[in-house]
Amino acid sequence: MQHSRIAIIGAPLDLGQGRRGGVDDLGNVPVDQPESLPAGPDRARYLPQVALACKRLATMVDRALTKKKMPLVLGGVR
């Protein structure tokens, strides 16, 4: 049995799928939804939430690399 070498990390950030054949789906990065938050300044909309999502993504990428997997990050609007 071949071990997977790719780790997929979904980043549905708008302020990602299990597959056979050598892919680990590590799930999506938790992201706050804009409908429940104040937007903040026009030039820095949702800045604290974007920064938190990026920090969570960095942690997931680091975990994949620690397990000697190649992280593949898929992002965009759901």
C-alpha cells in the first residue's frame, strides 16, 4: 500500500475533498463568516479575522510538512 505524500488543506477565505490514490484531505481552515462580524475600516476589512485564518492555515501547513507531506492549499469562495 502506498502512503500519501500530498496533504490537501482547504482555505475557504472570501472576506476545498477526499480523494483516493495518495491524498490526505486535512479539512478546511476554520474561517469566521462576514455576516456575523463588523467589517472594520474600508482599507482593512475583517483584518483580525483574515490574520487569524492565515495563522490557522500556517499551523496546518506546518503540521503537513512535519509529517513529510507536500501541502496543497486550495482557497477561494465556497
